[in-house]
Amino acid sequence: MYIIGENIHIISQSVKDALRDRDAKFFQELAVKQIEAGAQALDLNMGPRKKDWDEVFPWMVKTVEAVVDVPLSFDTTNVDGMEAALKTVTKAQPILNSTSAEEERLEKVPALAKKYNARLIALTMGKSGIPVGADERVGIALESLIPRCLELDYPIEDLIIDPLVLTVSGCQQYCPELIGAVQTLQFAWDPPPSISVGLSNVSNAVPRENRPLINRTYCAMLMGAGLQMMIADPLDEDLKETIRVIEERDVSTPLGKLYLTIADKTAAMEALEPGDVDMSDPEQVAIWKTVQILLNKVIYADGYLQEGETIAA
């Protein structure tokens, strides 16, 4: 699994404060910490930065490149900010995060990626927003995103399709469709583009104590679907252990065996059955319940892990 570290994100108050104060040490320590934890690239999400982008983006690149050599992903809606960052990069091939199929965005961002030899994350989202269905998301990739790259003679091997993870809290019906989109996109083009997702988006607006469980359970399902790249938290040790167990097919622990079963069942397009789960083990029961909400089989509620009857979706 290729992990793009997500922890330099403007939504974090500590990141906001450090950026305001131009605290280079804060960003350098956080960058190194993520790489040491196993991230192969770093996502730098500084928001649109409408006022000071021409100073902030180059400053951030120089600050982080002073201590790491990995690819930097520039996560912003500000195309001018993207270019300012790209002009400053001196080390690994950067990543632009992101374009969509919206006309203005699709016109500008892929051309920028081509100009600066950057990889490109392309979202399966058009003018009307994000479609629920897997087929519609794949259709955006085939009808808009890939054709635009071909028009520019942009290398498809540098294209990364993001079929868009949405939160199980409020957008539950999107969760199983995302799995289907990941499965289909691998066979939608030859050679296929890479596929990546923002994993932790699935647990946005969920109580903090439940987020890691939802993230790693969805990760197991997506790995079964064939996912090999994601923006995620490399500091989450339980998530990394889940990834290791699936990659190494380690069945030495009951929980590891269950996560591997989830991945294998997803790969075979089969449903996890109660017989696959030790219902006397509270941890396994929690994973079982999480699978059910992620497949939209049980209506999500913040207290879904509590005992009680489940409600069919």
C-alpha cells in the first residue's frame, strides 16, 4: 500500500497556527514523523490560500524539502498556488491534488501537471457533483478525465483516479458504490491509471472514538477491491497493522484473520457471513457491525456499536 501522509492539513488547528506563525520546525518534525512511520509521499493541504498563496506555497515546499526527499502532493483549489509550489520543487516528482471533470478545472490543472511533469489526482466529480453510483463515477473517468489527459499527451501512468470516499455519516449509500468503482476502474483502461482515495473521509463527522475502526475496516474492504494507494494517517498503528496483515496474509491472530477474510470476501464479491465472525468476541462483533454500515445494510447511527437490534437500510 502506497500511503500519502494526510497530517499536514489546514483543518487542524495546530497546522493553522503553525502556518500563521511560519513555524518551520513544526512542519519539518511532522513531515519526518510521517515518513518514519511509513508514508511514501506527503499531502500538503493548505486550503485555497487566496491572499498569500504566492509566498505560502513556495515557503512550504522549501520547508518540507529541507528534511525529506519524498513526493509532495499539493492539495488545493488554488491553481496559481499549485504552480507556485511546482516551480519551487527540486526533489521528487510532485502530485497535484486535484482536478475534477468540471470544465474550468479540467482545462487548467491537467495542463499544469503536463507542464511540470507532475502526477495528477483526478476526482470522479462533474459539474453536477459526485454521483452515487459506481458506474457513473467510472463513466466520468472514461468520458472526461482520461480523454483530457490523452488530448494533452499526458502519460496515463502518472494519472491517479480518485473515485471519492464520502462519510458514512450522512452519505452512507456512497460507501459500497465506492468499492464497486475501485473494482471496475482497474479494468476500465489499458494500461489502467492508478487509483487512490482519501480514506479518513469515510469517518468524517463520526464520534472520534469510532473513527479508527471505521477507517481500518473500510481499508480492508478497499484492499480486497484492489486499492493500492491512499491518502491516510501513517501514524495510525492499528491501520498499518491491518494493511500488513492483509498484504502478508497473516492469520496468526483472530482479528487479523477476520480483516483478511473481509478483504478476500470483497475480492470475491461475496458477503461477510456471521459464521466468519466470532460473535463472542466484542472486537470482532464491532468489526462485523462496521462492515454492515459500510455496505449500507444497516442504517448508520453514532451509537451503532451499542447493543440493540439493527435496522435494515
